[in-house]
Amino acid sequence: MSDNPSRLELLRFTRRVVEQQARASLRQLDRWIADEERRQAEHRQAEHRQAEERRPPPPEWLIERGLDRTSLVAVHTGDCWDPGKNLMPATREQARDAIRQQVPACSKCRPDTRLGLLE
């Protein structure tokens, strides 16, 4: 046998080299992809934190309006779990005045109790 490799042996050797290089290139590309995904996730988290910081605090009191948007239906605390849909934020004094003017206090969050009023 000859010490010189055949053309077919050279082609198979070249294929193995290219395959190894391709695997290494794919591993590098996968690292770059993972790094970019991590950077994007960190950027989204930072944007979310900034949005949370800019968000105003929830109102302490809510007044629910009727469908006509003028009549007052109920007074709620700002953290009521069942406040209805047509809401407007209110000050403590506005909530107290509404209850004193016979606007019902929510039976779930009991703003009248928190305000120190009795029905």
C-alpha cells in the first residue's frame, strides 16, 4: 500500500474536519444566542421594574357610579376584591361624605368600618 492517502480518504478526512468545525461553530452560535436571550430578558425585566416604579399608587377609596355615570352606587376601599366597573378614585373625605349621603358601603370590603362610620 502506498503512504499517500487516496482522494477518497482525503475527502473523508476533510469531511470530519469540517464537521468538527461546524459543531464548534454551532456551539459558539448557541452561546451567542443564549447570551442575547439573557440580555433581552434582563432588558424586559428592567423595563418592567421601571414601569412599576412609574405607576401611581392605587387610590385608597373608590366610588362606583351607575350605568348613567352620574348616580353613585357604592363606596369601596381601594383594595376591594369586587369593586364593580364604573369607578372613580376618591379621597377619604369624599368616601365619608358619600356614605353619609346614603351611598351604600360595599358589603365585601366594608369601607364604612375602615372610615369609622356605622350604617
